[in-house]
Amino acid sequence: MYTSKPSYFFLIKQYGIVVLVFMCFQLAQAQNLVADSSFENNKFTPTLLSSIDASGTWSSPTRATTDLFCECGKKQKETSEADVPRNPMGVQKALTGKCYAGIYAFSHGDYREYLFTQLNSLLEAGIKYELSMYVSLADYSRVAVDQLGACFLRSKVTYTSSDVITGLKPVYAKIGEDIGTDTVNWHQVIFEYKAKGGEQFLLIGSFDIKGIQITDVKAPKGVRTRINQKTERDAYYFIDDVSLHQVYPPVVAYFDTTVVIKTDTLPMATLTKEPDKDAAGEVELDKPLVLKNVLFESNKAVLLASSYPELNILVGHLITKPELKIEISGHTDNKGSAIQNTKLSEKRAKSVCDYLIAKSIDPGRLTYKGYGSLKPIAPNDTEDGRKQNRRVEFVFYK
């Protein structure tokens, strides 16, 4: 599972010169160019298959019926075809959040399904990018494919059939050996791409299959699956946590004296203010810090994708300091019902907690609580003040 990586510093002394090599926060600090990386920004919770149109940012560029799966409410679980973790394609928890997408990478004839989205910004010519996504072969798939592809396009594409998309130049990731017929785990799949410049759309799917593997797996008796169980033709994959980042080369600086580097402090550029630090350079314990860029959908506890970079930095810090625990608190302004504000603030704090758990942080190190409007940090009589009060804070402790 991907987690943000802390900077590593290597001091190499040669001919009296110390070379400091900075291994950048390539995936933690760089902007994710995929707007809704974990398929959480949806217009409604889907209960039927073929509901990718419920997504606010993802779509199908062809007439094929790409799927969107989301954890639904208790009343809908009995009838929903698109529930998480259990659905007609198999059983799989979301890697992040409550949703993921699903596509047929191989099926009858030339039928294929694809995922399409507009990027946050245009790609720059000559720049290298890394596309990462997590893939899980659905439980009831009769076969597995050897590779998946991704295309970076300058303009939007629309096709009037559900056949294999041809005429493009995808980049491929080999998944035959790394994923094979494993239907249990999520696997990270990485594509590398050097931009020509001006690309602003991403297309993911199956373009050219060199080989397939038979899984020898069938759905249990009594399970109604949409994956064909009579013929060995259907390869179905769940997809989550899609991210696209610019690849930065290492930065090399030269010093004529030995420099002592401390690498265990949390980067504070993303916080509203720099916290006090003791002489050892560590974050002060038991002092609330505001997560400035952690944002949610209006009146909901659904994290926006723009929140992930700051949360990933927090993940990296918790990984490098395993002795620390963290308390997460949610806060609102004073508009609306005090009871509803308290519930919303707690749900938002829990969403942050769930994100950290999804990134492999031990749940035993995490606590969360919602305070509603009880602890304002600014007056609630102005919009700016109310905006400051709608926040998530965290406190480190041991």
C-alpha cells in the first residue's frame, strides 16, 4: 500500500566535499493531478451496476457500462448491486474511503470497459509523470489479463460502440506476474509517461491483450454474479486510488563542511502556523495544530481529493515516529443545529482517522472526536471567521 515517503538524506564525503542528496517527497508533496482519486466525489450513492455517471468527475468514453461501487446504507444493502464490500463481482473493501470503480478488461467479443477523467491541469512537454493506481481482480473473474493501459489525451474522446478502443498510443503496465490470479489483495500498478505537452485527459482500461490466465474460480452456489461463469472469458478488475504526479529528479547541493541534517520533523508549510518546537527539532506534544488543506464536500464528511497531499505528509510523519499517537478533532461554525454540527464534526474527524488507517497507521494510535461549534478559533459573525472555524485539528501525544 502506498504511503507518503519521508525525505532521506545521504551524506557522501569524497575529496573533502560533502554531497547532500535530497530524495524529494515525490508523491507526498507533488500535486495529484487526478481530481477524484478514490471515486468519492459522487452525485449520489449508486445502487445499480453501470452507474459510473454517478461520479462527479469520472465517466465512460464508450457505450460500455463501467461500474461504480460504494458502501451504501443499511436499508439498501439487501437490494444494492453496487455495494462495498460485497457485490455481484466479488468481495473487496475500498482501499481508501468508501468507493471504487470496476471494469471488464476482457470479455465477450471485443467488449471492454474504460475509465475517463479530466486532469487538474495540463501536462508539461518533456516532463516525466508517474501514474499510480491500485487494482484488485474480482473474486468471480474466470480469467486474468497480462496488462492494462493508460492514455493521456489533449482532447475529450467519445465512442459510439462498446468495443476495444484503437488508434491511440497507450502506455502499459504489466500485471500478469505481479497480480496474476490473486483476488484477495489490492496491488499497486505504475505507469511512466513523458508528456508531449497539453494533455488534459486520462483514459484507463484494456487496449491490447497479449495473454490471459485462467483463474479456475467460480462463484459459490447461491451467489448471483454478473461475471459469466459458464465460459472462461471475463476478466473484471476493481480500481481505487488513482494518482498522477510529476517525477522530480534528485536535487544535489554541495557543502565544504559537514552538515548535520534532521529529517524527522513534520513539514509545516501546509499548516496554518508553524508549531513550537523543542531543541531536538520535534513537534511540540499536546498542542492543537490545524490541518489547513483538509476539506470536505459541503455539509458532508466526504474528504475531497485535494486533502490527500497534506494527509499523506501526516502519514509519513506518523510512520517515522512510531512512538507518537494522535488525536483528531472536528469543528464547525455555529450555523445550523448544534446537535447536527456535533455529529458532522465527529464524522469528519472519523473520515480523517479512516484515511490514516487505510494508509497502514495502527488504529490503536488514533482517536477522534467532534466538538461542533464549541471551540471556535475566530468570531462566527463573518464568513472568514466561520471558514476558519470549519476545520480539523490534530494533537500529538505519547
